[in-house]
Amino acid sequence: GDSVSEGDTVCTLEAMKMEMPISSTVSGAVKSIHTKVGDTVAYDDPLVTVS
């Protein structure tokens, strides 16, 4: 997967017509993406795995 650094934006959440960038808390490589565009996610759902 793509290399990311701590603080890089790894995805964007949209709620009530507002977009919220989600940043990586670690540096590494994207191992998996757990959602698709348009999916509804709940609090604490995994979005992206970086290791």
C-alpha cells in the first residue's frame, strides 16, 4: 500500500454536509481500507489500517 507519515490525511468523513479530514496517528504503509465511498460508519469503526 501507499506510504503515509504521521499526520497525513488518510481519508475524509462527511457528516451533515461538512467534511472532516482523518489523519494517520502513525507512519507506515496502508495495509487495508475497511470502507467504501458512501458507506455509513459508526464511532470506533476501523477505517484504514496502517502498519
